[in-house]
Amino acid sequence: MRSLVIALVLLLLITSQPVAGLAGLVPIPPNTLAPTDPDGDGKYEDLNANGRKDFADVVLFFNQMTWIAANEPLAAFDFNGNNRIDFADVVALFNDLSATPTPTPTTGGTFISQTVTPSQQEQVVWGGGVNVTIPGGALNETALVRVQSVASPPSPPAGTSNLTVYDITVGSQVRFDPALAIEIPFSPSVVPPGSSADDVIRGVRWDETAGTWRDVPCAVDETRGVAVLESDHLCVEGYTVRLQPPRP
């Protein structure tokens, strides 16, 4: 796969076509939009209303189970059909998520489309909030650098929040020496209170063969508000934000 997908987790809402809401549905704290039913089965798996069901919904359900039982329609969240809201519903939602096939990433809007030529000088291409730095001597031939959004990314790694993804290609070149540097901005709002960005932001890449995310090195510049990844080959990679910081 000759593309580089740069992923970051931000507390953003992904635009989607909403499903008609069930009477009595209200936003689940701390969210501001009511849950949705992405597959139209009458169960509202998208608890955080980001347009899809993912692990963040399982975490939200677990944390707000008592609140949901007291404030939401039973039918919307009784995933195991036992006529009450309990931990078994959290497990049922998790199992339903696990059974959902992982989508193949598809590209969306283009943020950058710029031609660069081989040079011994460092070259920086930017757009859509993403900076791509090509070190001197890394480019083999004249190439079109493209940065695109990804309309259907894989679900975020377990224990992380929503995923915003970029697809970056540099012509047909696959390997780079020296490595490319990719900068992606992040908002301070994604960092849990009492934690530092360096504690919770981790680099990841998508292992297409195994269908899972793998950790990769990632440097965090909190002063500039960017995560910096180095990539010597084109693959699916980026960063994600842990819902809970690692223990000391």
C-alpha cells in the first residue's frame, strides 16, 4: 500500500446522516448531542453521537451506566434484552463492536496537492493542519505530495477516543532515507485533566495484514501543540489519545 495515513484522536464530531431519534433521548454527559442508531436496528450504539459505534461508546456506557438507566429510554440501550440497564448491556455492546468488520480506509477531501522535486535542502509541505517535512536527499524523483482526509477509517485503538485520519502519499516512492517528519496539531482539550500531552498521546500505525493498530515512536511538542512522527516508509500511522494516562 503506497500511502501514509496519519491518524490523530481529537474530540471532534464526524458529519453523518442522523437516524431519527427515539422519543426521550437526551445527550449523555459530557456530550452535547443525543445518541444515534447507526445501523437502524432500534438500539443506539453510538452513545457519544460521533456518527459511528466504536470503543469510546463502550467506555461511555460503562462510566455512565447508572445515569443512562435513570435518564434514557430503556429500549434504546437494553442491548441484551433483559428489560434493564446493567453491565451485561455494556458487554453486549462491546461484543457487537468486536463483531463489526473493520472498514477499509477510503479517501475523502484533498488538503494538499503539491509537486516537489529532489533536493539536498529540506522541503516542507503543509495544508489542512498537517506539515510534511521531506529531508534533503530523501526524495528519489519529482513527486506529487497529496494529503487527503479518510472517509472510513478503522476504529480507534482500544482505550482511545475518536479518530481523525489523513492519507498522505509522495508519488510512488515507498521508502525514505532520511525519514519523513509528519506534524499533526492537537487541541489541549483532548488531554485529560491532570495529565500532560506527552503522557497520553502515543504513536500508532495500522497493520493492514493483522487488522490492528501497532505502537510507533511519537514525539510531542506541547509548546507548539503538535505530535511529530517519523516515517521511513509509507504505511498507515498516526497518533491516538489514551482515555486514561498510563500508571507511573
